[in-house]
Amino acid sequence: MTARQQGSMMLESLIAILIFSMGILSIVALLGASVKNTSDATYRTQASLLTSQIIGQMWTGDRANATLVANYGSATGAPFIAWSNTVVQALPGVTGANLPTIAVDASNVVTITVRWQAPGEAVSRNYVAIARING
């Protein structure tokens, strides 16, 4: 072995360890992104299910416009309050401006907005569904 070749094996080993470490760090970062995306999908699915639940209640109840407005279109309707409490318990960060809303227009077109804010995020997300409840 010549003097120029001494240490080349050590250098190769260090480079191999560096490449391996970068691969491991990339996998850890990918895992973190995967967990975040899974949480986002879970919250969106939950919001969709809650929205479908309230639309189902509207379809099975009295579908007259005045009844829909009284029960769901105002924050004082008992069915709206019960459903809103379920939303607050099911999704994170549903307070203040993130509370769910239901708007019922004169032709029974219902717009339901569910908002939530995931832990550690500065921006709230929302799910909006529009349905016509024929009377």
C-alpha cells in the first residue's frame, strides 16, 4: 500500500455512512408527512360523515322550509345544537370562528360548512356540502 492510498478505505466508509444517514433521515421525514396527511384525511372524512348525518336528519324530518329554517338554519334550533355539539366533540379546534354553520334558502337549498383546525396548524380547514331538501 502506498502512502497515497492510506486512509482511502476510511474515506469510503465515512461517505457510505453519510449516504446511509441521509437515506434514514429522508425516511423519517417521509413518515412525518405521511402521519400528517393521514390526520388530514381522517378529519376530512369525519367532517363528511357529520355533514351527511345532518342532511339525513333533514331528509327524514319535516321538510317544510319554515321547519328547516327553524330547526337547522338558526343557531337556536334543537337539532342544530345537538349536531353542532357532536361536531365540536369530533373535530379539533372547532371554536369561535370555526363553529359549523347551516344556511337554508327559500328553495330548501342547504349549505353546510364544517370547519376545524388541526393541532399545531395556524390555518383552519373546512368542508362544505350543498344539498336540496325537497319538501
